[in-house]
Amino acid sequence: MRAMQHRKAVVFLVFLASFTIVYSSVAFFALSKAPAQAFIGFGVFASNGSLSNYYQNSGAPNVTIGQTLNWHLQIANRIGRVQLAEIVVRMGNLTTIAPTETGPANAPDIEESIITVPNGENSTVNFDWKILSVSHPGRLTYLNLEINGKQVKPLIGAVSGQGFRLIFELWTFEGQSGSFQYGYSGDNGRVGNWLILWFNSAS
Amino acid sequence: MVIFASLPKTGSSQPNTPADAWSKIVKAFSTLQTADTDGAPHESIVTLSNQLNTALAYYNNATILAAQNNTAAADKYSTLSINISTNVASEAKTLDDTARNQQLARQELAYGTAFVLAVVSAALVVEVDRIQRLFRKKRTVRIERESS
């Protein structure tokens, strides 16, 4: 009788341990977040909200002096937590090395915008710009720009004013380094995110 | 005997610079991100993010004015930014504490329920023959009652 009770107790403990593991696993999965592809989307929209006709010239990328262009830079945060994002705008030409998955362009930055973007939300930053004047110290054309009300004179010139590039890069704040880093932290390391719009100075 | 003491000027402090404002924004953002990761309500995170964007706008004005050597105006905007950032940091901390407590309570309930179910399941398995005998006895009594 005593041996039977002892055996029953041992059997009870073995089953208790097994069921505890099984039900605890179910509880763990019930408490866990559903897996999802983490990313941050980045887009430049024309004044009419489209992804085309940026220059209002039937698509031709020619910008005249005094012509104001109102673009919207949109960040879509699907990374799983709120982000402090920075959009770095650079001016480049035909010889500029474009950004890559791992590093920014080798061009001077002419504008920066910082914005907090909650997870699951889209945030928009205005990019209103125009060419105030041009100068031709040599073969190259240099621009005097106004961007979001600020005057900027990039040290980048283009032959005959052709082949300028506006490079938009997404940077995100990393707590560990206490600074903005190029791209965002993806599932397998940092992911570069950038956009380039070409234009010619039609003066 | 009367002792005269020089009272400290109330409200006198070092002016807030754009660098101070940025430091507060970073701190507020870090606290907000921690609260978000710990499960704070999405609507609250959105509200505090909008406030932090206002702080960023003031900070942006401060840096522009500082670049124009307008230190007084730059410090004024820095102060405005700092006030908002400080509030965001404080509210985010409260949200984080609440979220962590709720998360702990959810975990305790989930794993506690799992353990109770495990006990009940193990007991049912061990006592299955006794339960079968009990059901057989009840069925016999019911049949005898129906036949009489």
C-alpha cells in the first residue's frame, strides 16, 4: 500500500513536470509579440502627393531660378518601437559617389531634419526649395538655394548646370552610441535607406 | 539681536543653451523608447512623440538663432524646448513603470494559470482509474433507480 502510494506520488510529479513545461510554453507564446518583418520606409512625394512629376515640367527635371518646389519627405516606421529619425539632405553632381547599404554619400549635407516617429505611424517633413541664383566662376555652375526658408550655398558645381543630385538619406538615433547612425537597425544589422532626385538648373 | 542675511536670488540660473536642449531631448526620447518597448499604450506614445516634435522644433529655432549670434533668443527657445522635453521624460517614465507592472502581472497570471492547469492535469491522469470507478458506480445507481 505504501509502495503503491509512493509510486503514485512519483508518477504525479513526473506528469506535473511534463504538463508544466507544456502549459508554460503555451503561456510564453501567448505573451510573446507576433513575429513581423521590421523596416522603416522612406519616400519623397511631389507637391500633389504623387511619386512623380516632381518638377511640374511634364516630368523634365529642369528647375528655373525662383521656381518653388514643395516636396514632402515621409517616414513610415514599422520597426517595432518609436524612432528618432534624421533626414540628411546632400547636394551632389555626376561624380558624387551615391549612398550604399552600408554608408552615406560623399557629398556635403545642406539640410537636416529631425523628427520623432512612433511605431506603426507615418511622419512627414516638408522640403520646400528653390534656386535663388546661379554663378559660373568657371565651367561649373554653382547654385544659391533656399531650403525651408534658409539660404544654402553648396560647394558642389555641375558642368553647364546639368546633373545635380539631391540625395536624401535616412539616419536613426542609436542609444548605445548616443548619436545618429546611417540607416536603421534591421534584423540582420544596419540597413541603408536613401533616395536620389536628379535635376538640371535651367537658367 | 537682529541678523541680516543675504537671501539668494530666486530664479537665477545659468541660461539654457541649444546643447542643453539637445541633451534633454535625447534623454526624453530614450525614456519614451523604453516605455514603448515595455508595452506602454500606443496612443500615449503618439501623444508624447508629438510633444517631443514640438521640443525639436523649438530646438531647431534655437540652433538657427545661435548661428545668427542671437544668443538671447536662442536661449529662450532652448528653455521652451527643455520644458517640453522634461515633461515628456517625466510622463514617459510614469508610463514605463505602469507598463512594467502590468507586464509583470500578466506574466504572473499566465504562468500561474499554466501551473494550476498542470497540477489539475497531472492529478486527473494519476487518479483516472478512481474517477472511472466513480462514474461506473453512479451509472449503476442510476440504472438500478430506473429499473425499480
